[in-house]
Amino acid sequence: MAGLITAASIGYYSKGKAHVLIVDRNREDEPGRKTNNGWTCGDATSKRSLDYLADHIGIRYGSPELEHPVKGVYVYSPDRQTKVLFEGEGYLFNRKVAPRRQVNDAKKFGTEFIFGATAERLTSEDGRITGVTGRKSDGSTFSYTAKVTIDATGSSSTLRRFMPIPSMIEKEIDPDDVVGTGRYILDFEPAADQPEFFSPDYCIIHLDQFIAPAGYAWVFPKGKKKVNIGLGVSHSGLARRNRRFGLNDNLQSLIDKYLADNPVIKNYSQPTDDANSGNTKGNWQVPVRRHNDCMVANGFAVVGDSAWMPRPIDAGGISPAIYGGTILGKVVAGALEAGDTSEAELWKYNVEYMNTHGYPMASFEVLRRYLQTVTDEQINYGMKHFLSEEDVTAITERKHPEFNQARFMNPAMWVRILGQYSLARGLRYTVKKSAALVEINLAYPESSKGFAEWQKRLGKELAETIERFKPLDAVAA
């Protein structure tokens, strides 16, 4: 998705003058397919991000690529006794159909495509990336040159990992910053009216350290009788959970148990129509850290999962892909027009993405790390007593919550705070740390000259958090 949006954005801002080529390893009738399991995704995104795309490059999605509207997200505590509504319109994409629309959007600006071809290595000359080499499905090899090469091949990208020139782009991701996700897309007959397990109007998230250790489970409606149901887990969190309870579950077995325990979704089947076939069951690895501290080099940029853009707190990748692709396309179009595709000229992408969408991501990384250390009992207590309407609004607006109800200076909350003092103290710590991280990110350097010092400041703050928030080795059932 990120690559296709970037191509359309380059075309829009260059008024169709830029010559853009997309190399896609998939067949022409299956653009954007992630793996043999299909276009695995949670499918949800906000109306706000879709409006950003429409306002900036004139692309407004509709049916059939947008499959179902929602009014917001309900998050349920592990005991299901507390629910929190995050209001805000959004949509469920059809991720198999959407790339077809995006290919057509890119083609309108003159973008060309090579399907059935896998990009394997970058080429370089005199300290700059000059293109890409790879192999086609028939076994033949190819080599293309470009003024700018953009990597949108995914979080484990071999292009990024084996960059042949020195750069400030981080090449490898810590395994603990990757979660395993999986889901089904199902047609079903509702067996009960229990909105905590399915609602046609709201996305549902269940926090539960037993069924989704160090992650969460979801039920996202794609219609009145159609659903995207799945979960995401930390690999190390699942290993700790299995050790604690003497179990041998894996991601797929947890998904199957979560589905079986849902009292609403019964008599289900995987749809077989063209819009869904080949995309009804699948797993995928998603990065859940802040985006890459630097996303450009001479003649090169990363975007989407290749830049580790998904939001750390919920692994949502569609909105970051929209913002990142739109911004990168504008910057690349300007660089091509200026005849300068150096790191210095492409640096504008780093700055604008950080200021527009990326600045709170390090703070959400802190919140994610903290939530991996709390038990279901603490989550139940915190959602009931410490999460205010102001906190909910902040999260909805992509800001870090203040958790003011966990402040010891609030006498009205003393009894509740003392009931879970360690939880309150942890929440307040994340607030303080997050404010510092947002301040650092909003001071992202305008050029590479200040990058080393900026990254050092960021790294120091994050290292303290990683040390403080060691994941649980045991969770309460």
C-alpha cells in the first residue's frame, strides 16, 4: 500500500512528469499481495487519514475498496467489566481489492509496472543508490537504474538490510519490536446479541494477557454478518506465557481459541468470491517501534513497513502508509524537479513526516513497553479507575494520555491510587517520559548535521525505559 500511494503522490506533485516504475513480485491480477496467505491486515483505518490523502493528492476512496464504515473503537478490559469508547469515524478496507484501485490511481499519472519480479539488491555508485537488481518469476534477471529508489518491500526488507552505501538508516530491527499477527475474514450467522463480542458499528479490541500476551485481540466488522477477527502477540510474551502455564500454544492456536470462544460468531465460513478468495486466513509480522530514525540516503528512501511505520501501540499500518507515502511522494517530486536527489534534499521527508505524523510514536513505544509489564488484574483496575475521558480523547488524537487520575497530588484519588500504587506510578512515569520524547521528536534536525546528537538524546531516553520496563515472566490467568 505505501509504495502505491507514494507512486501516485509523485505523479500528482510532478504533474505526471516523473517517470515512475513499480517492481511488484506478484502477478498483475494480485498487486500488493504480502505473502502466499494473501493481504493479511487488520484492514481498519481512520477517516482522518483518508481525508488527508484526499486533501493532499486528490484521491478519495469509496466502494468497493472501502468495505464497511465504523463509528469508533471499543476497548474492553480482560474481565469485560470495563469498556472504553474511542470515538472517530473509520473504515474497513478490502485489502485485496484496494491495491487494484491504487494501481489504477498510479497509472493515471503515468506509472509503469513490472509484475512477477522480485527486487533483491540495491546498486550503487560514488556513495549513492543508483537502482535495483532482481529476478523475475521466469528465472531471468533484471537491473533498473533510477534517480531515486524507494523501498516499500516490508519490515524485513533485504534492500534496507544490505544497503551497499554508508547511511544513517537503521538496517535491523530488534526481534522484541516485532509482533506476530494473524486473522480470519469470515461470513457468519450471529448466534447471540452480545455487543462486547461483535458490533456492526464498532471495532472491538480485547485486552487479555492470556489469550493475547503482550498484545491484543480484535473483532472488526466488515458488514452485519462479516468479520475480520484475529490477534497480535509478542513472540517473547507468548513464550513466557507458555512457560508460566505449561502450555504449547502458538499464534494460530490462540486465534482459533479466540474465535471458538466468541458466542456471536458461529456457523462461519471463509468467503470464496473474487474479492475475498485467497485472503481469508493468514499471519503476518508487524514492527511495533517508532519509525526508523532516518528514512533517507543518497538516492534512496524507505516507507511503510520497510520504515517500521506501524503505530507501536496497536500495530496499525494503513494510516502511517498514507501519511508517509503522500509526504515522500511530494518530497521526491520536488527533488526530481530540482535535479538533486541527495540525502540532504530528501531529508525533508524525515522532517515533515516526523512533524506531521511521527512525533508521538516513540511515546507510544514507551506505553507499549509498559503495558507488557502489567497483569490482567492491573489492566482491569487501571481501565476502571485511572483512564479518564481526557485520556481517551488524547489517544484518539494520536497524543499520549496524561493519566491525571493516577496523580498522587489528587486527594480524591488517594484510595484508588493506593489500591494499585505501582500501576499508578508506572502510568505517571510513562507520561513524564512521553512528554520528553515528544519534545525531542519535535526538535528533529532540519539537516543531517544535527542528527547524531539528536539520536543520542532519543536513545538515552529510550534506553532508560527499556531497562525499567522489563516484560513480565508470568501473567495472571
